Amino acid sequence: MISYEFPLNERVRTMLRLEDLFTRIERFIARADRTDHHAALGVLFEILEVACRADLKSDLLQELDRQKKALNALRSNPQIAEDALDAILDQIENDSTRLLEINGKIGQHLRDNEWLMGIKQRAVIPGGVCEFDLPSYHYWQHLPEDKRRADLTDWLAPMLPLKAGIHIMLKLLRESGRARRFTAHQGAFQQMQGGRVAQLLCVTLDRTLPCFPEISANKYALNIRFVAADFCAKTSLYEQDVDFSLVFCSLQ
């Protein structure tokens, strides 16, 4: 099976982007080749750009606090495992504390590093980080892999509280919905929402089907069209029935 997640507001869209970037940078850092570490630095600059929203930290802290209050209200529910609830609440508390400990704007330590900002400025130019453009960066790339990895880890570390806060929020969001089975007849599916507002949709289908979903949604209607996976031709509807599961995810 293959799953596709579709954020329905800007906050969730930003969290999903950062989740993907944090996953990629950690994989690149773990590798040994200098080209992988070059890729890791590029992803670090992407994280900086996405995370530079002035209200991201405060939004995340407010949402964590809201979820903590909502979960605490479930203590009297006999269907809720108290140990599991306590574990989630402890994680939310720890993540909130770590976020509060971030001084100033997220990623400010990177902006204060003139050498890194010089690389970032050149990196937007095609081929702009060649050795004759940035000999100091060429030197860094030829340092022992352990030294390069230690530098990358140090540059990433102050942003890890953001990663932790996003992880718990997306975990709660993904676990908030239940999967339902549907069929898109001749590749098209529509459902009236009746005012129901979701924050994230997850569509899952058989990975052997040569198509992928495109979604448009608002509080009134949901439209899914499955597009034929033919990347050498003009985009066209996959005109066969598609069985899929759909999850509406929304935090309280």
C-alpha cells in the first residue's frame, strides 16, 4: 500500500514540510561521504527558511498547551489507558519546555554564523559552491567525516526541540481519525462535507495501481481525482475504479 497525506491548513503544511526535512537531514548526516554532508547542509538551509516564520514557535506552544488540556480532560474516561495518557502528557510537557528554552528566533545561531550564511548565499546560484568560489567550504568538505558530522550535528542541535514538538503534534493528529473504505468510480470521487472541517487527509491505495490522487477540499465538499501515472504524456484521469481508504484527521 502507498499513502498520501494532504494538509488542509498552513500550520499542518508547515509541520509536514519540516518533518520531511528533519528526516532527510538526519539520514544525510549519518552517511560518510562529503557529497552527503553537502546535501545535509543544503537541507539545513531549507529548515532555516521554513522555520523562520515568526509565529511558528508560539503557534506550536499554544497548540501543545491546548492538546495537554484536552487530554487531561480524558482522565475520567474508563476507555482511556491512564499509563498511555500519562506518557503522552509527559512528552508534551517535555517538548514544550524544550521549545521555551529556545532563545530568540528559531535558527538565529545559523544566521549569526557569517561563514554558513556565505555558503547559503552562494548555494542559490547554480554551481555556486564550486571550490574556486568557496575555497574554505572546499577545505571543510575534505575534513575527516567525523569532524564534518560533528559540525552538522552542532548546527542542527538547537533546532531539535522544534522537531520534537512537531513529532508529537503530527502523531496526535494522525491518530485522531479512522480509516473508511471508498471507491472512486472511473477515477473520480466526491463527498459532501456538511460543514465538517479536517486538518489532514490521508488517502491509501494499492501501490501497484498506476495512478495517484489529487485532492481539493473545503468544509462543503471533498473532491479526489486519480491521475494516471504516465509521466511521458499529458496529465489525464485514470478512468478505472479505484478502491482506497480515507482518513479525516483533526485535533480537538
